[in-house]
Amino acid sequence: MRLQIHDSMSNTAATASSAGSAAGGGTTASTGAATTFVDRIDPFTKISVLKRKTKRSQGSSSSSRYRTCSDVELQPLPLLKGVVPVDFTGAGCSLYVTAQEQEELMIRKLRQCSVPFDFMDPMAELKGKEIKRDTLNELVDYVSTSRGVLTENMYPEIIKMISSNLFRTLPPSDNPDFDPEEDDPTLEASWPHLTLVYELFLRFLESPDFQPAIGKKVIDQKFVLQLLELFDTEDPRERDFLKTVLHRIYGKFLGLRAFIRKQINNIFLRFIYETEHFNGVGELLEILGSIINGFALPLKNEHKQFLVKVLIPLHKVKCLSLYHAQLAYCVVQFIEKDSSLTESVIRGLLKYWPKTCSLKEVMFLGEMEEILDVVEPLQFQKIETHLFKQIARCVSILNYGVDYVISKVAERALYLWNNEYIMSLIEENNQTIMPIMFPALYRISKEHWNQTIVALVYNVLKTFMEMNSQLFDELTANYKAERQKEKKKETEREELWKQLAQLEISSVRGKPSAASLISVDNNNKTSSNNSLDSVPTAVTTSAAPIAASPIAAQQQ
């Protein structure tokens, strides 16, 4: 077929050339023919038309393969289970084939499954798509149930087939303003084949016959890097398969573990400080959760740095809700492994505590409860002051609004007192915690609009009173005394404002205001001082005759 196309193009070129020669080699004729030929093969027009057609036909699904129909036409091959993989050289045994022939048939099927298809047109190449799907199903079943089929020659063929199907450039999102929390993801159109390829990959890795020593020759760093790039796909089905596959690779290949952790670290740093967009953060964190659980003690400095410089800053990203559950699990795993990390974690969370997003505050409080549930008493004493100052702010912020979401922040903070272990920590350190929490709680109990919050506050105050009644009475008296001082200052402030208002009214009616009186008084003092300073000698000389005049009069 390609030869025929080449010949026809050659004939067309020859015809155009002969026509130009017959015209005497005229420049105008040759230029016109060339222009017509260029217009006919202009790639930009075809690409733009193709993009318009593709966009119209995509709908809610998309394909990462923008290509025309395959030039290879698939043909059904014999079934793998129709032959027996044993060596038998006796006569009259035509039903049996050698293991080598069985291997060759499987390789042919793997190469057949390496042919990609265009799924943007549902009606294109139906026969070839069906043959490939049946062959993939057969391979999955064959690798799962048969033994001795994973020979050394099969490893590169299987990985080559998997790579040709999985590794591709992911298409850009159809919606530039895509919000994972609100919008539906774009699903992969070629998923009927991809799901079987992933299934075969898992069966290959989980097979009892799989040998990592042979597999490491074909599953290398480049392969893992391409696999990690696929985690950015919008299709959650593919990300779920990728999560399982990467976890199996991490468990099978010890030499790739450090590389996998490093690349995940790079993905997260790019996500935090550059793009703030990566669809597979939750799945990668889920893998890390199981990896952290298997860390040996004492923890390496590399792992501690990963916690402080990567996992903690992940809390500041806007789309935290998409992966917060997995992130909190990883953080708690670190604290369970090494309790000395508690202070660094708590201070890091307080550093990134949300100021304007109530939903994120609720998530932070939930994670804080999970951390406090595993913290040791000595570590708790190091962070109790800073932590409960923040909790007091979460509770008291409700006094400034009646927003339903904001009320959930205070409610979630007060629910910490329902945790028995946290209550035991508070009771042991009530001398420090009660003075921090009491003013906010007492004020809310008297002034808050939400009866649910008031009921929770009453329960907390009752608990405080039972813990340390003497301290509770002292705090109550101090609070009332402070309130009296505040009221007195407020009254004095109001009186001053009233006096200023009266002065303003008197100024409007024509009477001199306080400011004008002060100004006049200052001017008089200034002018008096200036006159005295300017004529000191005159005053002295004139005073002498006045003082001497009575004496002179008496003498006369």
C-alpha cells in the first residue's frame, strides 16, 4: 500500500515537471503549480481542522492518542491453551507443541497487543479492537493460571507491550478552569484496552514465577519515571491501577526504592512551590503511607527532612481537601515511629494554620486530634501553650459572625474534649491550659448566639471545675475583675466622647472651642515671652528712676 502511494506521488511530480517543460520552463507556470501543490498539503489547515473535529467529538471522554487508523490489520491467532507447553518428540503427536513454540505464540500475541487504536471514533476498526481485547483477556488469564511461562525472553516482550500502551503524552484538560472538587474528570477513551494492560502488568508482577533479578533489566529508572508521570491523568481508574503497580514495583525492586522516593519528593516540591496542580497527589501519599509504616528505626535524617520540608508544606496548598486524609495518615505514621518529631509537626501545622478558610481549619483540627491521640505526655508539654492558644482562637472567633461554616470550626475544636486520651493530657496540665482557655469559654457561655456551641462550652467549663475547683474560682474572679476594669474604661471613654461632642456643639453655636482657647492662650504666652526677651535693658533702666523717685521727693 505504501509503495503504491509512493509511486502515485512520483507520477504526480513527473506529470507536473513535464507540464512545466512543455510550457518552456516558464517561471509563472512552475510557480503556480508549486503553489497549488503547497496549498494542497498545507499541514496547518489540516491540523486546525483535525483539532476542531476532535474537540467536537470528545464530549466527556478524551484520548491521549491523536492518530489515524492503524496500518496493521490484526488477525486472530490460535489460543494459548489450545496447545500444551511440554517437549515431546515422539511420532504421532501433532496436537502437542514444544515450549519454544508456545513461547513464540505468546510473543506474537504480545506484539499484536502493542498495536494502538484510535478510540476517538467509536466505529473505527471495530474488528481490530475486538481482537486486541480478546487477546489481552487471554494473556491475563494465561499469566495468572499457568506456570513456567515467564521465561527470560518474555520479560522484554511484556514490558515492551506495556510501554507501548501505557506511556503516552497526557492530553491537556478540556476545561482550563478544572476544579477536581466540583467538575467531573475527563475519562480515558481507550480505557477498554488500558484496563486489561494494567491487569496483565499486575498479574505479571504478582506471579510466583516472577524473578526480580531478571525484571530489573527491563524495569529501570526510566520506566519508573514514565510511570510516575502518568499519575497526573484525570481518570481516577487509571490512577488507582498506577498506585497498585508502583507499590508492587517498590516491594519487588530494592534498588529502585531510593529513586522512587526521590522522584515522589520532586513531584511534591514542584506541586507545592510551582504548579499547585497534580492529579495523583492523593495516590502517591497513599503509597507513602505504607512505605513510612515499613521504615526501620531509628529514622534516617533523609526521612525526617522529607516530613518537615515536604509533608508539612503540603498543608498550605489550596486544594488540600483532595488529599488531606492520606497526608494526615503519613504525618501520624511519622509521629508513631518517632515521638520526638511531635514538636516540629505541631509548630509546622500552626505555621500554616489557615486564616481565612474555615473548611481548612476544620481539617486541621481533625488532624490535630489524630496527632494528639498518639502523642506522648512529655512531648505534649512542649507544645501545649502554643497549641491551646490557637484552639482558643478557633473557639472565640465565633463571636464575630453567625456563619454556619465558622460555627463548625468552634464545634470541631470543642469536640476535642470528648476524646478520653486528650482529656487525660489536659487534666495533667490543667494549671497551664485552663488560664489559656477560660476567658474565651466564659465569654462564649454568656454571649454566644449558637445554643449548640453554648452547650458544648458549658460541658467544658464543668469539666474544668471538676478538674481544679480552686483554680476555676480564681479564674472566675479574675475574669470578673478584668471585665469590671474593661467596663470602667469603656464608661470613661464614652464620657470623653460626650465631652468632645459638647465642645463641638458649642463651637458650632459660636462659642470658642477648647482647641481655640488653647490656641489663644498659647499665643498670649508666646507674645509675652517674646516682648520680655526683646527689651530687658529698657525695663531695667526705666525701673530705676521709678524706684528712686520717692526718695528724691523726700529729700527735696
